[in-house]
Amino acid sequence: AKLRQHISLAQELAEQIRRENQFEIMAPVTMNLVCFRFKPDGVEDQYELNRINENLLKKINASGKAYMSHTKINGSFTIRMVIANTYVERRHVEEAWKLVRNSQ
């Protein structure tokens, strides 16, 4: 039941990310994992995008409010948010997404 809830929250988060102009989903959302990156308007250079997203991830993790990991997908630095804690609720996911948006 918890995994089903986590999968549902991941799908909701992915929809929020898709609605943002400056963020993009980088891989199909499977189970409770959402892979995304920040893509500011006018920035097309892959190395610059990678640098921007690496810095964003460092800010998120340094805040102590959330921990996210990363991977590279076709050379693109990609932030990974896993929704897996037993006690996670919708508000936690919303707070984490707000932290991401406010950290860039």
C-alpha cells in the first residue's frame, strides 16, 4: 500500500514538473523515481546545463531539508528524486519540490 502511494506521489510530482517551463523530465517515471533537470530559458549548452544542475543538487542537499542523488542520461546531469520513506506524505513531496524551485 505504501509503495502504491509513493508511485502516485511520484506521478503527481512529474505532472508538476511537466507544467514548469524551466524544468524537464529526463526519463520515464517508473515506480517512485522521478528524474528531472533545470533548463533555464536560453541555455542550450550541455556543459553549462550540467554545471547548473550539479550546483542545484549541491544546494538542495546542503539545505539539510531533502536529499537527492543524480545520474547522467545521454551525457545530461540529471537529478533523481526517490519517494520512498515510510512516513512520506504529499506535503513532504510538495516541500521538496518547492525547495528545488527556490534553490535554482
